[in-house]
Amino acid sequence: MIADKMVTMVKGSSAIRAMFEEGKRLAALYGAENVYDFSLGNPNVPAPAEVNEAAKQIIDEQSSVVLHGYMSNSGFEDVRAAIADSLNRRFDTKFHEENIIMTVGAAGGLNVILKAILNPGDEVIAFAPYFGEYNSYVSNFDGKVVAISPNTETFQPNLTEFEQKITPRTKAVIVNSPNNPTGVVYSEATIIALADILNRKQAEFGTDIYLISDEPYRELVYDGAEVPYLTKYYANTVVGYSYSKSLSLPGERIGYLVVPDEAADSADLLAACNVANRILGFVNAPSLFQKVIGRCVDVPTDVTPYDRNRELLYGSLIDYGFTCVKPEGAFYLFVKSPVPDEKEFVAAAKKYNILIVPGSSFACPGYVRIAYCVAHETIQGALPGFQKLAEEYGLK
């Protein structure tokens, strides 16, 4: 018999992954070109040529004993120094290699920091809509997610409710900007107000509350949008980053945590994260791709294909009568369902081989997420189906 906690997790397994598997089934039946799978945030844009070239060079140049062996739990010192230097140049920060821990993607990094700080019953606040796996990551360490209701006009965080729901048990707040699933970038005004609330609540309760900034989409922004670097606004910030989206490397599982010196108990926190990295079974981040990142840390992200998809899909859906906040970043549209039960709409879309994800998977029912990190032809092929859906629901 499996663990009781896993029984619940299996029943609530990711709707995103379930839809992705459904896409493979439909592709086998109707042909991949006739299935329009918008379920998974799996970049269609190839990794930059510099990444593949770096991997080849590193394998040819470096001793296989060193390259494929163990290193410090934090990762290779030269790679961590390169990342710290890059962040300092870009965001006017003052990090050192000691502030960087290489992780198995952003998901691994979030599990590491949560393992390091949570006691059973501690609360972690998340702003709906949010990536549903946060629930599992917090549950892994017997914490409790406290969801803040969405502001469906702008999808900026609902700070009034946020302030009301902070308690002495609040140990962390997770923010994700650019946001999955909305594509909204949290404004500097929002971040300043959020930091002010946290500082006041820390003083009121005499506790430390960590702000965990989950940043896999930081480089994917459009129309000149700027993403504030949160360590500059709130001392107790920990940043989790992944190269899955910026360099199209989701399968390589490579990212990092930033633990600034200014964070409360930073030395103990870094030590705890290093131990968590080991005992969670990661041991260390993949060695080859640590070295690749060391050489490609400043390779730019090409957002042109995503922006082209964004403009076509957003413009078309709005023209058909759908409602959606135009995303400033990431590669998702979060579209209001034409009926209150968005799962009914998801099922209706499947009639046209269009696969989208219900907003209830992101703690925001009544909406659907459409991942446009797909081939441009996939969007073009899906538009007639979206138009028929709009007509079916009398949107225009």
C-alpha cells in the first residue's frame, strides 16, 4: 500500500501532464499535424547554437573524471562565480559565488529552499493564479499553502487580502513574475507595496518571512517590460532560477538559487540548502550542464518567435470575442472561459483537437491556460477551431 499522502497526490496528479499525454494519444490517432496541443510549457524554440557548441567543447577539452565526477553540493565554483558576476552586471547586485547554489532546475531549487525553512504546519502564501505544483512542493515538507484570491482585472497580486492572511505561522511567500499562467509581470509598485507589508508583519510578529521569487520566465518579456529584481526590494528574498525557458533546456534540469547575505540567518540558510540538496537525492546539479551554463551565462534569449505567436493568438482570440489580459511575459495566455465551468470548455475544445488546461489547476477556476510556445503553424491550424468555439458559445 502506498503512503496516504501519495494516494491524495496521485488522485490530484497534474492536469497539465494529463493533457500532454492526451495530446500524444490524439496525435497517434489523427496525426500530430492535426492536433493542437497547448498544454505544456515545453519550448518549441531550439536551444541557442552556443549551448550545443559549449557542450561539445567541454566534453572534448575537460577530463572526464573531473567533468563527470562529484563536486561541492553548491556546484562548481567557477560556474557560481560566473552567475554571480552576470547578475551583478545586469541588476547592480553584490553577490559572490557563495550566494549561489546550483540546482536541478527551478523545481529542484524550490524544494531545496522549502526543505531548508519549513517546519510542519508552517504556512506558505501563493497568489492565485499560481503554478499548481507549489501545492505539492509545500506538502512535501508538511507545510500549508495559503492561497490569495486573484485580482481578475489585472492579475496583479491582491495585496489587501495578502496582508490579512499573514499570520505568525507564515514562513514564506512565493511570487512568480512573469507569471505562469497569466504572463503578467508584477509591477515595481506592486513589489514595493508587498515588501512594505512583509517588513511590517515581520516586525509585528517578531518572525522572519522569506520571499521566494520563482523566476524561470525572467528573460521572456515583451514590449520593453521590466521585471524588478526582488533582492533589491526586500532583504529576506531567495531567488530560484531555471534555464529551462530562457535557453530552451527543460530536460537538462539546470538552475540555481540565490541566497543573499542580507537574508536572515543567511549562513545557516545556505548550509541548510546545501544539505537539503544532498538529502533530497539531487546530491548536486548535473555537472556537464553546470559547465555549459558557465560558458553561456550571458547568451541572450530570442523572444521573437514567442512574440510572433503571442500577437497572432492574442489578437485572433480577442477578435473572436474571448477575454484575456495581454501577457507581458512568459508564453501563456490565460483566457476567461465562456462558461463558469471551464472544464466544460476544455472538453469542448477537444472536439477540435485543441488541448488547453483548466484554470482550476492554477487555483483560478473559470479560466483556461493556453501555452503558445509551439510552432507558429500549430497556432494557425488551431484558429479555425477557436473561431468555431467562439461561435458555439455565442461570443460574437
